[in-house]
Amino acid sequence: METQPLDDVFAALDAQIQQQAEQKMKAIRSVATAHRTLTAAREDFARTDADNSRALGAALAEAKDAGFTDAELKQWRAEDEPKRASRKHGTRRASRATKDARNTSETAEPALKAVSNT
């Protein structure tokens, strides 16, 4: 059985590891560049979109001041424009008399009635 000198084995391992590291660095540089480009494009779009949205809002407000109704301007509103929150209906509460009757039956105390002195 022939054995290679350790220096040759280490040199081969070193070359293999070096090659793998270079491939990884090349790949991650490509990923970083693509990510930077995408992020910059999205930020540019977000700024432009915000400017356009503000301009549309101002134009719609001007049109409404000129006499247009919301219904007439509906087709021109942006789809992603925040909508008015709908009213939330609260839970129905029992009337005060029912609450008083419940309280007195639980405590076994007679309900007090308002007395007029006039």
C-alpha cells in the first residue's frame, strides 16, 4: 500500500477548500448584487407611488371642492386607497331595569324606587 506524503494530502485538501470558498464567494456576491438592485428598485417605486398617490388625492379633493360627488369620483379612486372603517356594532346590553332586577334577586334585597316628595 502506497501512502502519499502528508504535505501532498494537505495541499490537495487546501486547493479543494480554496476552490469551494471561491465558488461560494462568487455566488454570494451575485446574490448580494441582485438583492441590492431589487431593494433599490422597490424603494424607488415606493417613493414614486407615494408621490403619485398624494397627487391623486389632491386632485380628487380639488374635484370634490369643484362639486363632484364621491359616487362620481369613485371610478378614479386608487384600489389600495384606505377605506373608511365600518362601524362596529357593539353587543346588546341588557336594560338597566333588567340589571337592577338581577342584582336584587341575587342579593335578596328589595329594589328601591324613586320617591317624589312633591
